[in-house]
Amino acid sequence: MNKFSKKESEFCKGIGILMMIFHHLFYKAENYQEYVITFSPFTEERINFFALLCKVCVAIFVFISGYGIAASYRKEFSTHTPNAGKITDFIKKRIMKLYSLYWFVFVLTVLCQPLGRTISEAYGPELKSQAVYFLLDFLGLSYMFGTPTLNPTWWYITLALLIIVSVPLIEILYKKVGVFPAIAAVMGILFLFSASNANTFYIFSILIGAGCCEGAFFEKLDADFHKIKYGKILKCIIEIVCLLIGVSLRTNYNYYGIIDGIIVVCLAALTGDLLIKIPVVSNSMRILGRHSGNMFLVHNQIYSYYFVSLIYGCKHWILILLMLVLTSFVTSVVIEKTKKLVHYSKLFSV
């Protein structure tokens, strides 16, 4: 029975972090305009286009978070209905787990100011403003309040916090009215008020992630195709076709995020059916997936502030991508080794 378990999650995170790094490197020419870069066998415009498509990486991480938190919620409260206190404790535990990942890199970024991106550059020269902005940034709330940040890509921390808080509430809603009616109602409200923007774009991915877990979507889908002759092959073909159609339809901040959500569901299903069974690819993606959190947090500093010439100086787009993936991965490995050395995990009840 196909199931979206930890190993499939790691694989998809590996794909997601590669897409994220590629997206940030090449989605706009301003990033590398001071460097001469070879884009063969494609054109620069085509690489820019591919990089823009890779923005779907955010939906991948949102879906996985929604699915994973829902799975933890169902496991923890499988035998009883939690009260408000239990749900609050559940949320606090996951917020601290997120902060344990984020704060280490945040402090590291502050210590690395001599390499680039100082507090004054990020927050401005006024001391009181620096203190307020620093606190909001430290708590991962800069995006929510529209304040400056040491790293623009850390906007996702705000979204991650909102996912942690919202999924238990979504689970309660699913249990009361069902997965499909709940998703239809929420998306219907967005349609009614024409609320299609950057702030609402990932609501569908959160809903569908938690919904796939609550409704055992992947298990049921696998069981249905198992009854059909050559069902496994047919299922893979359908998943690939739907994935390609989704990619062809995707445009930035359109369709209320539904296209991105469908793309990720197809990717998750195809991962369990086919992609994760490719030996070398499977192991590589899962390793990257395990380090994707740190790589997300550090890669922007590396290519935007600290070692710009090292990255874009590689001249060919493939080498540039590989260099940033490698440096981000090595940095993550060093971070994890350092955490173990100083017993960092003891600071958090996670």
C-alpha cells in the first residue's frame, strides 16, 4: 500500500530545496547581471522561465508541513478528543521545534556580519528601530508586520508558524464537516471575496496537505488502482500527465494556489510510485531533504551577501547551481555537527 511516509517526505523536500535554490539564483537577471554566465543548452530567457516555475517549491514545503503536522495530530490524539490545553501544548511543541532550527542560523547570521549583511544594513541606523526589527525578525514575524529582515527568504518562517497554528484547527474542521466540504467552503470564501494574492496563495496547499492525511488519500488511490490490470503503470502515467498539465497552467499567484497544490499532490503520489525507487536519485534526494531546513535558511546569505563571486563566478548555470547546493549542504552538515558538539537540543523541549 502506497503511503506518504517520512522517506517520501524527505525525497520531496530534496526536490523542493533544489528547486528553491535554482529559483533564487536565476528567476531574475538582476541577480547575476555583473557576471558573464553561459546558459547552454538553453537560452537565458528559458532558464529564467524554468526558475520562475520552480517557485512551486514553496507549495511543496507547505504541503509537506500540512501533511506532517496533521499526521502528528492524528497520532497524538488518536484515542481521545483533545481539549484546548492539549491543542495549545501540541502547537507550542512544534513552534519550539521550528525555532530550534531557525534560531541557531539566526544567531550564526548575526555572528557572520563581517562577511556581509550587517544589522545596520538590514534594519537601518536608528537604534530603537533596530531593537524592534531584530525582535520581530528573531521571532520570525517580520513578514507578518512588514518589517525589515536580515534575510528576505526568511519570510517563510511566518508562514510556517501560521501552518503550525492552523492545522490543528483545520483537523477539527475536517472531523466536523469532512475534508471535501471544508476545502470547498474555505476556497469558496476566497473566490467570493476575490482574495487571490500572495497572502492567501498557499491556503489551498495547507488544506490539501492536511486533507490528504486526514482522508488517507494516497492509500485509497493506491488501493483503487491496485484493482485494475496494469493499474500501477496506468497510475504513474496519469500522475505524470497531470503533473505536466499543472506545470503548463501554472502562473504566479493565479488560480488561488489550486494549481500549485495539484502539482504537489501529483509529485507526492509519483514519488511513492516511481521516483523514490530510483536508487541513486532516491538516496541523494533524501539526504538533501534531511538538510533542507538548514539549506533554506543559509543559502541566501551565501549567494547574495557572503560569497557572491564564488557562486556566480562559476560561469555556467549548472556549475553555479551545483556550487550553491554544495556550499549550502556542507554548511548544514557543519551546523548539525556543531549542534551535537554543544548539546544544542538540550536547550529545547522538542
